[in-house]
Amino acid sequence: MQFRYGQSLGTLRYTYASSLVFLVASLFGFGFSLDAPETKSGKAGLVGEQHLLELPSTPQLIKNMSDLPESDFKVNLPSKVGDWDRDDHPLVVTDKSIFDYMDGAGELYLGYRFCRLDVYTYKAKDQDEIVTELYWMGSSDDAFGLLSQDWGGEPQSLTSDSLKKRPSTIDEFPHALYGAGLLRIWSRNLYARVMATQENIPSRDAVLAIGKAIAAGRTASSPPKLLSALPTSVRLWTQRSNRLCFFRSHLVLNSFYFLSTENLLDLAPQVEAVSTVFDLASDKDRRPAVRLLLARYSGPEEAQRALAHFMKIYLPEKGKGLAQSSPKNSDLFQIEDGWLGYQRTDRYLMLVFECPDHTTATSFIDAFTENLHSGRVSDE
Amino acid sequence: MHLQRISIPGGFQMNKTYPVVTRRDFVRGTVATVLSSGIADKLHARGSARPTRSSTVILVRDEKAFATGTKVDASVLKQMLAELLMRATGQKSERTAWLSLVQLSDVIGVVPTPHLNATHKELIDAVKASLVNAGIPAPQIRNAQGGPDQPRACNSLIALPALKAHWLTGIGTVLKNYITFSGSPSSYHDADNAKLGEIWKMPHVQGKTRLVLVDALRPLCDKGPQPDPRYLWNYSGLIAGTDPVAVEAVCLKIITEKRKALRGEPWPLSPPPLCVSMADEKYGLGTSRLSEIKIERVGWMQDVLV
């Protein structure tokens, strides 16, 4: 067993959690049924028919953290998959105990709107474990953001309406990716990781069967609406959608594009942000890609404050005093790694980095502005 | 600049003072100076000068380290460990190698990595058995991973981390392995990872590390934050030295080269591992410059990466 985190930790176990859950649920009038509906998932003979458990993951405790309906916090897991039997009780991890479970990795989930994590372990006599982690998030966008950390792996079709293609437009992002024993799933407000410690044919089949059970009955959702504000191409530059990431935290931003040790863009749970790269379609010289960051704040004042913060720290030599506290809505600068441009429109702030020249930086700003004014961008 | 006093159990206090580092500092090559000096006008900072150092790092690899798949072959590992110890100390036997590093009366703390890509149990067991064979009484050998009381109870420490990238610190191998010794691990996350070297200079830690021995059997080359098996590979190596920064620098090179090989283009660690150059430039724990490190390679050379 390679990955030992989460074992024998003092984290809240289901047995205790469930008592609390039932108490709270009783108070609020929720009932829990262990008579789960039939699953449509799983390879014939792989998923056991018996005792599909409707996880009591929807108590008021976490529903209060989200506007989503109760049904969005439900999933059915098989009790048996191939040779593997599921533990009856999950490890329940909250925002208070997440660092006990996964050390500093918890910062990632808290950087999105994390509600709760349920961890189930499947065990088999002569096989290594399969660990199933169900991360219940505040919105579909948050679960999408977690999957967007890495678009690598083999796209999987877990339900009839999920897409198996690699992303080419914003509507074609896969909902599940598999690689080397790990399946990662975005299913509405649920992000799931199903991992076999040792990959082989039976464990791969079992992991995918668990994935299908997770996705069963859950309708697919769309990527964050903020993505529609991104241009797909700018002159000869094409977006590499497999480098697109949705995020809300500067720690997450720094994990794929280091900007600063300080939170220069005032990122926070209520802020939506996306980053992607553009490169030249037929660039034999493999010149550095252009990096685009786009953030949407709760209002124009917040966006303006973030811009002023960015200017003060990142471009201290480009004006002092008033110029930094009330920067222009759009500007371009040549710095060490190329041309940097930005555009602040209403509550949107777009920045483009590492452009090879002034013209390219201007083109990105123009393309973004045109997108915003075209009516294609939902301001929800 | 932020300034905050943090108390560590046992009375040690550290200053939390860090200037803001930006991407531009990396492009300019002034990160070390900015971090070391904390001067306000970092735009005009230049690379700092320090005396030249030299260190030796031993890399032993054996393609048979794994019996099948990911199952370690304990007998091969034992041979690799013996070779590594003798090379690292210049001694002719495993026993004399240990006795050149520790005293028979020492309480020895073995410090493995428990999280993420954990140190292989087979390696922990092999090190303990090797110490016992060298004459160290078994009760004097303890697992010292944990809070500040762990190093306090030991005369000698053997750092035994596993090679891995880390999403909050860039690399999470040697320097980060002592993070719990601080008594305040979260104080070293995010931008504060630059100060990880500070822990090695705390009174209850400083001067106790006799050997840094890295489990590079199956490293993790992407930062996670949770293990993704696509980024694990059988490197089948052990890395050792007495200079923790030099060992970390070699580890960093291996991780960086593996990432480049996987993507077919540069794939820099992000966030950048600020802690490595800081451990050199500010805390003087060793050298982070590959030009000052002699790497002695033994055994399997395919895809050695460094």
C-alpha cells in the first residue's frame, strides 16, 4: 500500500458522523433510505446487485452550504464490485478535519467551495484496495475546477450523455478521465476520485464500474459560464483547452502559473477565475505560449481594487500614487518576459502575459472586449 | 513586508518576515537576493555572493529493485543500501559506515515521510536492521517523524524522505521532511515554504542530522496535491549525502527532467521551490548549485536524468 494518508487518523468516522447526521436530519425533517434505487451501471456480473447504499450525504449540515437541491448530494455505490467489497462505513471528512486526512493537500479543496468528503474503501482478498473519494462541492463549477487541474488521462463515458471527446470547445470537456488506476469524475457538484493502488485488468474494470455507479442518475452539467468570455482564438493564436483551469484561489493559480507569493488578484471563494494558454497553430520553433487570466468579481469596485493591488506589487515601477491606486481600465507594458496587457470592464478583469509583441497583446484585449460586448457572455 | 512572531513549543521563536516574490523576480534571477535580504527595493537587487562550497551526493540504482510491479525486492534493496552507505562515508563496510556517522550510545531518530508518496516501509525496515547490525541497540532506534519532542529525544537523526513534488512547495522531499519538527507546519505553507530551512537550524534540530537518505525507488513527479499514479515511476534509486541542500538539488533535477520528458517540453514546477535556494543563500545549510555538487552514480544508468 503506497498511499497511507487518511488511515488510522482521528478523523470523524461514519459511525459518529451518522449519529449526528440522523439527529440533525430528524430535526429538519429529512429521512434516509437505505433502499436505494436500482443501478444502471456496471459491467454485467461485475457490480453486485445487493445492498446498494444511498449515502446519507445530504443532511442539512452540508445542504446549508449550497443552494443546490437535495438530490445533488446523492449517489449510489455498489457494496460489491468484482472481487472487492466495500466497507460499510465511510470516513467522513469536513473542512475542520481535511488537513488530518490529506495534510496540506486540503488547501486545494478549501480553495474551492468544499462541503464534505466521504471516503469509501473497497477491499479484496488478493488485491490491493480501491479508494473512492466523493468530494461534495458547493456548485458544479467547483467540481469542474477540480477536474480542470489536469486534463490528462483517457476520457471515459460513464453515462449515455457524458462526452468522451477531448475538449475542443468549451462545451466538450470530458466528465471523467482515467489513467494508471485513477479515475477522476466531475458530475454536477460532485468531484470523485476512484483509485486502485495497483492497476490491472480486474482493478481497472472495478474502478470504471464504481465510476459508472457514481454517475448513474446524475445529469451532466455545463462548464462554468465564465468560460464563454474566453476567445477560442486570437489572430493565429489558438487556445489549448487542455491547459484551461477554473479556480478561485491564488494557491491554485500558483500551482500552474506562479504569479506571486501574495494574492495579487484578491482571489476568494466568491471570485471566479479561469486561466488558459494560447499558442501558434503551426509554430515549429515552439515559442512560449501566451497566458491569459480572467477573473469575475462580485462588482466593479472589487475588480478595480484587485487591479490596483496587482499594479502596486507586480508593476511597481509603472507609476506611483494615484496611477497605482486608480489605474486605467486598460494598459500595456513591456516587461522581462514579454508584453503584459490588461483590460478591466465592469466586474471583469482580464490579463494577458508573455505576449511576443505589442500587437499581439492588443489583439487579446480586443478579442476579449469584443466577446464581452457580443452578448455571448452570461453575466450570471 | 509582514512581520509576525511565532512561538514554538520549547521556547524557540521565529520571525515571520517575508518579502513578496513575483514571477518577475524569477525572470530577473533575483529571487534569492529578494528572499535573503527582504529589502524593499528589490528591483535593483542583484545575485548575492557567498563562499564557494562543494558537496558529494551518491546515487545508487538497481533495475531489479522491484520484484514485480511495485513490490520492492528486500534483498536487492539491502544491497543498494550497503553500497550507498559505504560510498557516502568512504568506509569499507556497512557497519563502519554507520559508526562513522553515529555513536553506539546515540538515540537515533529515523525520519521517514508519512504522507503523499510515503517512504517505503521496506526501506525504513532495512535502515533500522542495518543500524542494529552495526551494533546500535534496537531500543535506541526510533521513528522520529512528528512534533518537536521527537528530535529533542534524539542525539542523531537520519532523514529518510521519499522523492516527490509538492503542490504548495514545489518540491516536498528533504527540507520539507522536518516540517512537523517546527511545531507549526502550516507556518511553512504557501509563500512561507521559502523558510523551511529555518527548521533545520532550530536548537532542537540543528546539528543532529547525520545522513540524508532519499527513497527514490518510485518518485512522484507532479505536485499532486494527491497522488496520481500517472506521475509515479520506477526510478529504482536511493540518493544520499550529508549536505541536505545538495541532496535536495539533485532530487529537484531528477523531478524536473522527468517532467520535461513526460510532456516533451519544459514543465516547470509551480510554485517554484523557493525553499531550496533559500536553504543555501540564507540559512547556509549547503549548496543548491549543481556546479558545486559532485554526483557519484552507481548501478543502473538508463534514464538516470541527472
